[in-house]
Amino acid sequence: MTQAEIEKSSLPSSEVLCFDALHVPANRRSTRRCWYDVFAIANERFVVSIGSVDGGAAEAAAALRAVREACDPNAGMSGSEMLLSAAEAVFCGKAVPAAVLTTATVGIVDCAAGTFTYVSAGGPPPFIRYDHGAVAGLPSDGQTIGRAAHGHSPAAIVVDLRDAAFLLLYSGTLVQMTQDTAGGLHQLRDILGDERMRHCSNPAAWIARRMLGNRSHDNAALLTLTFPRREHVSEPATPAAAGDVPRWSVSWSFDATGSASTGARRAFLACLSSKKAGGKAIDVAAAELIFGELLGNVVRHAPGLVEITLDWTAELPVLHVLDNGPGFQSRRSRERLPADDWSESGRGLFIINACATQFSLRNRAGRGTHASATLPQE
């Protein structure tokens, strides 16, 4: 099935979710091609993908086809395995030549579980609008495929869809009409916050008209997911009054002996910055220090596989770092500086304990350590 055949086919039907999509052709000379796709893999469980490539229709079709093949429900893989397989095929240049610049977001919407799980590389941040009217950007990995290697597995991001009214995925070209991408993101957020969104029957076209107008632009693609409106919802609230939104967790796993820590640190900071609106204002400098000390401790004492999760499903985010090293011996060393002023051993744990709102360190069953730090507010 070609890209054109897939995009012309009708979007899946669902009793609990409405899909709308649009491909906007370029009105200037462009080397970028975009795609979008939606298909069911189980009852009320759908794979969604959107992205863009440098090249022609063949490159876009290859990326789209790779996602479909990786997410084949008959392959016997779980949801997370499907996404990692898609990442391997598309993000790592196995379906599209690595020299071809590619950006993409691939995810699974599970209506029964009320979750949206996705991986992203170079794609812009998805947006979510809640029943109460608040609009928030979701985490996005800014690394672009084909221009530099990730150095670590793509982050698996799980978003809680409770109270969600609308979800938008789009190609980066939608907000890159000028050099001011940040301005384009702010404009898009304002459009999604417009109360007319509640009654829009073709949201993709409505958003595209207001974003692009008559301006010169490249090929662009939009994919929207609208959830049934709940009758009990009160008057729209401001993001500040809406409370802790959005609710999500992000997980990475990689070999700490390689160069992955740099990419993981960058992705960690990008995820923190995505939640500036809604929830508590986090002390980013302290959070970066905590992250660096925890990861540095793993690299020094427990090289090998490391698993990192940033869990922001409560009021404050919690950073979890799990390793497979020999385990931790002393519980007291994190509470005080080393006796030797010149010793570096133990200082990292003391710094983490001093900066974090809460910090725990325990041995895992079998082998390894689980460090957990609640990140502080500003």
C-alpha cells in the first residue's frame, strides 16, 4: 500500500474517539514530504504516526510503511515493543537512509486504559486540551534523525488521557513558517485554547487555516483525536487553575558505559521544559544537578544497563534511576560529607540528598540499586 493509498483510505471508526487528519500541500518549492497514518491493532486500540522527511513521496512512503510493518498486531509484540521496533526501523535509518533528515512521532492510543504511549524523534511537541479548557504541550525529543545519532533508545512517553478532550499531532512544518518556531508553538497553543474548538467538526482544517493562512509554507500534516465531551464539565479554567496537567511518565534505558548520558540529559531537560504550563514550577538547575549526580554515580560504580524514569503523575516529578551494579552498602553516607575533604566519594549522594525534596536509595532484589528523587520546586 502506498502513502497516497493509505492517506486516502478512511480513518478508523471508534465509539469513544473521533479522528480527523489533513495533508496541506506546499505553496512554495519544497523538498519536505509529510505523512500521517492511523490504524487499529485491537478493539479501541490504535497506532498513530506523523512525520516528515527530506526527499520525495518514496521516502515518505518508506517511513510510513516501516511503521505499519513494525506495529503489525500479528507479530506477537507488546505495545512498547512495537514502538521500539518502529523506532529502530524509522528513527535509526533502517527504513529511510540515515542521511535523509526525518522527524516523526509514533504512538499507541489505548482507549480502554486511557493512555497515549509514544516515541518521538525531532518531532514537535504534541498538544493536549483538557475538558476544563487548559492546553498543554507534551514532551518531545528534539534530536533529529539523520543529522545526529541518538546515543540512547528513544524515550517511551506514557500520557494519562483522563479528562482529555483533544489531542493534536502535527509535522514540524506547521510551526516553522518563519525562524520563530517558539512563536509558532505559542500561536498553536492559543488556537487550541479557543473555545470554538469545542464545537469544531473538522478541527484539522480549522487549525491549519488559522496557522498557515496565506503565508508561504512547506508541506504540512495534522492529525487530531477528539474524545467525547463529558456533560459534567464546568466552565473552562485557566491552566494555572486546572492543577496538575498533563500527567505523564517518560522512560529511557541504555548502556551507561557508552555516550548515551549526554543524550539522556538533553532529553530529560527537554521533558522538564515541556511542562512549564500547569503543575508546579520545578527548579530546573537543581533537577539537572540531581540527574547528573545520579547518572554519574551509575557510570562510576555500576556500568552497564541503566533504566531511567521521570514520573510526573503526581504534583511533583519523581526521578527513578535503576542499575544492575553490585548494590549499595551504606545508608548513612548520603546524609553527610566524606571525612576526607579531598575525597570525591560520597559527595554526589550528599548533594542529591540536599537538593531533592525526597531521596531514597535501596538495593533491588537480586542485583542493582534503585535511586528515587523527588525534584524540588523553584
